[in-house]
Amino acid sequence: MFRISRFGELLKLLPRAIFDRQVQQWQADKHCKHFTSWGHLVSMLYLQVSGQSSLRTIESGYNAQRSHHYHLGCQEIRRSTLSQANEKPSRAGVFEAMATVLMSQAGRKLRVEGQQVLRLLDSTPITLKGPGYDQWVKHTRSKNSRGIKLHVLLGAHEQVPLSAATSALTLNDVEHGREMELESGVIYVFDKGYCDYSWWWQIEQSKSRFVTRFKSNARLAVVKTRKIAKAARGIILKDQWVKFANKNPGGGRCNPYTKTLRRIEVSRQEQKQPPLVLATNDLKSSALKIAERYKQRWQIELFFKWIKQHLRIRRFVGKSYAAVRIQIFAALIAYLLLALYAKAHTITKSLWLLAAELSSTLFQRASTEWSKHRRWREQRSDFESRQLCVFA
């Protein structure tokens, strides 16, 4: 009986019908004779999971597995063809759309009932080194670096990205926050880069909560000072209800946030740093619980570190804006597929070990290998029993 490879099992988690609709919507296969969008996606996922680093190694490694191409729904690739496909903005649109679809599906499948819906928001710069990028990054480069910025909304309990977007390196983080669709009944955690009182008010109006930090120049009027619980003494220094003292910050702006906020000072004596000054619209939870929620923001930093170390978004196989975006969203799709694969096969090991295992056994047929081993054990057992009969 035929068994698909582990790479085939991974690709089965992609909703092919939705992918085909996206290809039609973006007209990504227009004037395409052989190298379709599906073959393009498969080759870029092969780049991410197998750990290849260039178009030449992708061509050599992938074409060495010709017996699997038919079952994967694609054919041999040429690096020149792959390079040309990476230049198409329509293909970048398909990759981004598929990453968005997969993020929404992964969020639902990996969600655990009864847990609070905690969302971590942050961005990370992706530096672009070497010649060839100046054509589209020279106007958006910062003083010390050039590149692109990746914005991610991470599910704290699901441990997968739920939305992602790219922008210029110089774009303020809060600009992306304003464009993000807000959910109801969610707790958003973000840092001072998203300090915008109008946006905070939008979160309040969406019946959600947030945990962030006040800037040092925030003008606040203390409404009430809460008593610190015995268990929180030494950790929580202050717990106050406050309101903004300045309704008109200047420049024709108006601060719409008129409700009471909570200001919590958290000690950082162990790190020998000044205390954290947290801001939240949650007036009911304990101060320790709110401090713990902000501490969980570190998970998104670990996520960025993971994808930069274990996936291919530091060295790019194309120089254009479309090629860079294709490779970034291919990395996100690969991460989501790994998480869904671990869930479907009840794998308890870390995603890092799973990725390392798959990179070495990508074209193995796992079920077939186990069947061979089982038959070998049965034959050996039968042989040993016959030997006992001969010498009895």
C-alpha cells in the first residue's frame, strides 16, 4: 500500500481549495506554463523545512527526490524559474493570503477552552544585508540599518501567530496597531511602542482589555490608591486608579480616553533596574495577575528569536520586495504547519526538535519504514523459534 512522505503529510494540512481560490483571485498563474503557484509554494516550504540556503541547493536537493514530485503535485524546478517566480508581486499576495488563512485556522484548532484569550503584539526588524536591496529600501532605511519590519499578533496560549504584516523599517508600531482589527473580550499586551491614547480608547470601546506601560512623561491624576495585598508586597510597589490630567496634548489633538485607568509599579530590584510602570484598563484583576500578563509578553520575543534561528529569514534567495515578502510568509506558513503537524500527530517534543527531525526525514515514508521494521521483527522471531525446535 502506498504511503506518502512526511513532507506530503505536512502539505496535507494546507487547505488546497482555499489556496486555488487565492491563486485565481490574484491571477498568480496568468501566463504561467509550467511552474505554478502550488509548485512555488512547495519549493519555498522545502527551503524553510530542509534548511537550504540558496537557489542552487534548493534545485539540487529537491530534484534529487524525483519519485516524490508526482505525489506532491509538482515537478522538477530550475533556479532561474524559481528566481523569476519570486519577483512576482501576485505570488507574494498569494503567500500572504495563505499565511492569513492558516493563522486563523491554527488559532481555532490549537485554542484550549476555558483559558483567557491573551494576545501579544510586537514587531521585529529583519535586516537586509548585501547589495541589491537599495532600489526599494533606500527611502525607508534607518540611520544604522536597512531592512523590513515584521508585525505579529501572537496567541499566548496557542503559541502561534494569529495575524502578521510587513512594513517599512521606519514605520511606527502604533500605525500597524491602528489598522489591526480588534476582537471583543480579548486581553492585548504590548510595549511602549504602541502608546496612543486614541487607540487605547478603541480597545476600551471594543470591550477588550489591555496591559502596557505608561511613558515617563504621561500626566496622570491619582483617583484612588489601592491597598497592596500581603502576597504582593515587595513585588508590587504601587497600585493606583488614575485619569489623564491633560485632555488636549497639543497640536490640535484631543485625548478621548476619559475613563479610569490603573497604574501599577512592579519592582525590578533583582535586575537592578527602575520599576516597571504598567497601564491597564482592567480594574478587577489582582496586581500580581496583571504583572504576570505583562511578563508573558516575553513569549513573542522568544517567537521572533525562534523563527530567525530555525527558519530562513536572515538570508534571502531574492533581492526584490516581493521575493523578501514571499520568503517571510513562507517561514510563517512553515511554522504554522509544524505546529498543526505536532497537534495532529500528538507530538509532545518541542517544535525545534520536530523541525530538526523533519529536515532529515522529509522524504521518508514513516509508515512504510515502521512496517518494514515490524516485518523484520516478525521474521526474526519466527526464525529464532524454528532454531529452538531444531536444537530441542
